[in-house]
Amino acid sequence: MKKTAFRRINNEIFVAQDPIVKIGSAEINFLKKRAVANKRQRARICVHKSDRDKLHEMMIAITAKSYIHPHKHPGKSESFHVIQGAVDVAIFNDRGDLINVVELGDASTGKPFFYRFEKAAYHTLLLKTPFLVVHEITNGPFVRKKTPLASWAPPESRFFEAKRYMKSVAKLVKRFKSTAGRGK
């Protein structure tokens, strides 16, 4: 069987070139290897061909060492389908208060494996497994400067601050999950 051809954008982003794109275990393994070798500890295969496309579909591998700066996508919806791993999606209001947690896992975990955001909200990912592999779908076009990063969270460049911040988010998420079952 012929392997899917990719165009490399950088060490993190690859674009599928075939008119019919097939993603299987070989491509997932490729992504996981690229994520580990990447400074930001993540890698993606874009199935869409251009940032200007109206529909963006990506297969993304993320390691538990990756920091996803809380961000939102104004005017867009976003969905995740978990292929491998487990994650808590922490959702915040504009002030940085935790307002919801979406627990997801691949089909083997018994947790929901799909979610869709209809309205833009700040969010980040707390991986529960060494790797998370997701199929993400959102509307394009992608314009980086139109994806606000939360001002109340440290930037990726401040590694130790980001690590401390995510530990505090993990505590908030744990507290949120423990009180959510009791009706707050």
C-alpha cells in the first residue's frame, strides 16, 4: 500500500498531498515521533491544503510535555475526535476563571471521545496520558493574529512559568471535577 505523501511546512506541520488522504497507524506513529522531536512537543498533518481553506482538518499528536497556551477562536467552531489517549479540556471565561472541564478519551477509555465548541471560549489541554492524538476540525481561514492568547496565562517562551501555571490549572480542574458531581 502506498504511503500518504506530505509536504513539510516546518518541524511541526505537514500537509497531506494526496487527493484521497488515508491516515492509519503508520501516519500516527510518524506524528508521535515528530512530536517528541519537536521543541513544542506536538506535530500535525493538515488534510486541508492551505490556511485559506474554509474547512480545516488536522491529525494532531501532542505529548504530555506540551504547553497549549489558553486560546480561543472567535467566530469559529472547533471539534475534537480523540484517536489515542485521554485529556481534560479546561475552559475559561475571559477573566481566566475555570468555567467547565470536558473529559475526553479514546474509545477504549469509556469516556466521550468527541466534543464540539459552538462558541469561542479560552481553553487549554491537560493530557492524562503520555500522548494525545486527535482529529481536529475547525473553520478557516486560519490567521494566527486572530487567535487570541489568554493574557492571564504565561507565553510558551516562559517554560517554567507555564509549567507552574499548568500545575495550578490541574489543581483547579481536580477541584472542579470533584465538586461538579455534587452539584456545586
